[in-house]
Amino acid sequence: MPERRRLAAIMFTDLVGFTKLGQDDEEEALRLRTEHQGILRPIFVAHGGREVKSLGDGFLVEFPSAIDSTRCAVEIQQKVAERNAAPGAHGRLQLRIGIHVGDVVGDGDDIVGDAVNVASRIEALADAGGVCVSGSVYDQVRNKLRLPLEKIGARTLKNVTHPVDVYRILLWGDADRPAVDTPGAVRLAVLPLANMSPDVGDGYFADGLTDELISQASKIPGLRVIPRTSVQRYKDATKSLRDVAQDLGVRLALEGSVRKSGNRVRITVQLVDPTSEESLWSYRYDRALDDIFAIQDDIAGQIAASLTAHVRGSTAPAPPPYVAGGRETENLEAYTQFLHGRKLLSERTSEESMREAVRRLESAVALDPKFARAHARLAEGLLWLATEGAADYFSTTHRAEAELAVALGLDERLAEAHSCLAAIHLAAEQRADAYRESRRAVELNPSLAEPYRWLAQLAASERRIDDCVRLLETAFQIDPLDVNVIAFLGHAYLYARRYGDALAHWERSKPIVAFRTNAHLTEYYLSQGEYEKAKGTLREMERIRPTSAWAQCYGGILAARIGDAAGARAAVEALRGGPEGREVRYFLAGFVEFALGDQEAFYASMERARVSGVTPALELMYSPLFDSARSDPRFRDYVEQFVHPPETS
């Protein structure tokens, strides 16, 4: 019979970790495989899929369309996540799924062809718990799937002639990853309000009001709001609204201006659909400044009403109506000090600006002791000073914790306060508390990136580096210009040995996080023996921060690697002779001693660091700089004391 060629959507699934589990516990592996088959097969049928064959720990499935296959993949990952989160779930299921659309040839019940090969290669690119699709699938589903897709880039696949564009579907989470987007959520960007006031010094008011609207809009059910750090780059930008929306991946945008003069304020705002450039509503507020709180509630309510109409035009249910929160302060001067302080806090330009932020926020809480968010932001500023070594760590952290207790006593639903408290618990190794506060923060405000960082750090310390990466990717999706998320994600890619992803990420992050990007590149090049490249990135570190202890450390490691023992020992002495209160220098000196092969000195430095409370646990657990010691029982035993068992509650 002649070959039957047809166009089809091809899905490959793979049960992650099955081979290793089969080696460790064959009976458990077979039980999980059978269970996963029972979950997947009904879902294939429900979406019109034909099971071509079972591949032991996965499936090859054919679908009539791209949208059927992607909806099937999304439901599979949702069902598996629900299964993992269910009380009493025995073992953990994780799947990778890849989808491609192309020509296939029927061979009895089997199918063959390039499309099958491409789909199998794309499946291997997906994260555990994730779905990757080809560009041909993306073209067909991008306006039909109710979840965003993120371009990974062109990939050269084995036995495929031309590079293939690959995208990942940004799912809403699993048992270990609180949701970023739920099905039907609409993404909104509140663009920086233009300051039209006669006094340019009133710019803080426009910036502060922008932050307030972001905060208010984040409370609206069914809405995911882009954080300030990502929208702020479009202040005074010349890009079109459509281009900005495409950059940020949003379906709605709020834009406008503020004019403050004496005790009057004029605010002009409009909610826009950037794709059609249609104004969904617009309004001008011209009122006394003491009405500012009512204006904010009115704008948020208008957004909620427009969002409801917008969602009702889709297949998703309408969100509940917006209900304005209780008034936090009626004191206009306290509110003004709060806006000043929060603007400085978000900029983090210098130690002095942070001290000024703290002073402004102290003034706000003095003027109104019941102003909950002012207490929370004051705690955030204090914690920054403590962790940056700009204030006594323990007394300042205790004071921050006390401010958070006041804030949460006034308003238990402050997500920022829960996130800040999670950071304090994490630093104190109070892991159960850190988990609880991080998850509460995400529950209250899924548009907040910071708590995902704490969850990622907890996952990494439990040797769940893949989960760490996924959590950071979630945070990065929420706030792609958060410098801490950017830096941590690049490091996590390195630690997960995803070198291609790390290098691509660092290429993008250089203009935003120059020093830390060059530091991570130096670590990578040193570990790979690419010493000339390491010299180049090290020079950049030294140019940006001439007195950096990390630059001294990597300089010492480089010297040791190229046979300059004297130069390496000089780096050790320089690190040991650094200023008091900079205990991080203890373990950095130990890193150089490790590179020199002086094991006794290395362990002595690590112990000195541990006693001082600054153990570099993640570096020891994951950095490729220590790969040569991973088979050494002494090193393994030493590192094991910093590894935590996975959370069981």
C-alpha cells in the first residue's frame, strides 16, 4: 500500500527520573509508571489524541490539531500537580512534554517522519513538570491558549537539519511552585505616570502614585500585575504602547499623568488594549489632594469593572467585583513621607539613599502608628541595611522583625510583610517558618516575585536544584528586571549544569547586573579551564568594584590554576587581612586554598566561616569549582551537614 502522509500534532511525554528510580527501587518505579499511565490515557482521549505507542516511561501521541495537543498537555500537567499535592500521595510524578506539528507517514498503527523526531527532541528540552512546543505549534496556538508562551530560542536538534524555534508554556504551578498565572488571568502593566507638576521635585508623587496603583490593582481577582521594577524602564521611553505590551507580555495597560499644584491634584488615566490600541475607559480626576485615597480606590474599581467586561468576552468566568480595602491612613503627611520613602527604597541607589528611605518611613509611622504598610516598608529598609553590612546585623534585624509584627498585627494580609519575614526566618535557618511566610505571601499576592526567591533558596538547600530553577524562572517571569532574581537565576542554571541556558541568560543580564554577571561568568570559565576568558571577566569585576573581595578570590583561584602559587597565597593574605565584620572573606580565602590544594587550610577556613554564620552552603553543594572533590568522602561528609531533608509537611 502507498504511504499515507498527513499533517499532525505530535506529542512525546516522558516520566522524569524513571530510569534511576528503576535502578534504586524497581517495584516502586513500575507502580508509578502504571499510575501515570492511568492518569494520562483518559486525558489523551478527551482531547482527541490517538496513543500511537507506549515508550515504557512515556507516550507517543498523535492529535488532529496543535490546540488540542497543547490543551491536553496543560491538563496533564495540572492533573499530575493535583495528584502530587493530594494528601497521602505516594511518591512523586513529574513529566516532560514536547509537541510539534508537521508531516508524518503512517506505518500500520505507527507513524514516522521528521515531525516525530523533532517532537522527541523538543520533549527533552522541557523542564520537569513543563511543556515545550515548536515554533509551528506556537504560530497556531498563541492567540487561542489561555496561558502565555515564552520563547526559549532557536535550538539545533540532533538529526534535524535546520534550527527549530522552541517555546515553553508558562504553566500556573505545581505542588512546590505557587501559581504565577491561573487559567484566565489577565496581565496588566501600570505604566509610570508622567509628572506634569510645575515643581519637578514632585516627581516622587507621580512615582509613588504609580506604585500605589500597582499595589491596588494587584488585589483585583483575575489580574496579574507587572511589578514596578519592570515597568519603570519605560518611564520617558519612546517605545509605542504596542511594543511595550509585547515586551511585557500584557493584554491591558494603564497609562496617564499627574499634575500636583498646592493642595490640588489632577490625574488623567486610561485603560488601553495595546493590541487594538482601543481605550477601554478614560477619566480625569481634578480634586483636593486629601481625596487621593478615594481617587486610588476609584481607579482600581474602574480597572476591575473593565477587567470583568474584558473577561466576560472570553470563555473564562468573570472575577468577583473589586472591593476597596480599609483606609490605611487618613494622615496626608504620613502618606507623603511613605511615598518618598518607598520611592527611595525601590531605587536602592546607595547606602545613603536607603538611610534616607528609612528616615522617611520612620517619620510616616511616627505620624500614624497604625499605618501598616509604612511599618512593613520600614522593616524592608532596615533589613537591607543589616544584610549589606551598613548596620549591626542582629540588632537591626530584630528591629525589622518588630516592625513586621506591628504591620501584620494591623493588617495580616500584607504580602510584602510576609515575604520580608520569610527572608528573616530563612537567614536564621527557621525553615518551616520561612516556608509558611513565603507561601502566604504568594497566596496573598501572586504578582510578587520576592517570595519565589526564598522558596528557590529553600529548594536548593534540599538538593532540589531543578525546582530551584523553576521557581526562579517563575520569579523572572513576574519581574524580569529584579536584579536579585536575574543574578540568582543565572547561578541556578550554572549549578543545574544547564550551561547553554546560563550563557544565554548572562548575555542578556550583563547590561542590568554587570558585576554579578561577570562574577558568575568568571566562576564558569575557571571551572571549564578557559583561563583567558576568565581573565577578561575578572578584569570587568575589578573595573566595576576595584575593592571587591569576590574579585580577589577569583583572582587567587586563577593564579592557583595557572601555577602562580605566590599570587594565590597573596590573595589569601589580602582576604584574611580584610576589614573586620566582613566574615564572607573567611570562606573566600578558603576557596583559594582549595584551588592551591591546601586541604587542611581550606577546611579550617570553612569552619571559621561556619562559626561566624556565613557558610557558603550552595557553593559547596553545587559549584563546578568543587567538582574535583565530590568523590572525596571527607568533602561529602562536610557538605552533607548543610543539606536539609525535603519538607514533609
